[in-house]
Amino acid sequence: MTDLHVTVDGRELEAVWTDGAPETKAALADALPVAGEATRWGDELYFDVPIDVPAENARAAVPEGAIAYWPTGNVLCLFWGPTPASEDDEPRATSPVNVVARVTDTEPLTEIEGGARVRLERTDD
């Protein structure tokens, strides 16, 4: 079942909620839809979101497709491959993030150059 609709510069993606950070997930769900001009950092995009929650089961290494909240900067991150902080080919944040969801297919993201406009919304919106 798809929980979230993610649009990245016109690329339509689907995502599912994960259970590792329930308070962060609830805060993000309450804020949806969220959108912003994202900055690229390796194979990661991040943009400001209007939530403020502490670290919750936070980790730096994340799975491919992770949608995560970075409490240090109040930003939402989307990972699809290595970043400058990565060891080997793993996606890795600059510091620990709260993983809240996962994009089911990251292939469309491989063609992105530079920053991008990102929007997350519930699939029922």
C-alpha cells in the first residue's frame, strides 16, 4: 500500500511510511502537504519543513529511498545513493536523521541534476 505521493521536479514517486520514528512521522503527517526548493548533496535532496522534533532512533546510514527528518537543521531529506559522507555506496547523512518513510522506486531520481522542487502529500490528498 502506498502512503505518500512524492513529486520531484515532475517525477512522480510513491512512498510508504516506516515505523522507526513514530513521533516524527506523526509531526510530518500533520504538516502535509509539504514542499520546497531542495538542495542537492550527493545523491540526497533536502529542504526546510515546518516541524520541530528531537532525534528519534536517529542514524546516519540510511537505506536507499529513505525519507528522513534531520533534527539539527529542521529539514526533510530524500536519499537515493551515496553522499559526500558515505562509506562505500551507502546513503549517509551528515549527522543522524529520523527515518520516517521510504520511496519504493528511486530510479527516476538518478537523472536529477542540481537542486529540485520537492512535494510530499498523502495519497488521499
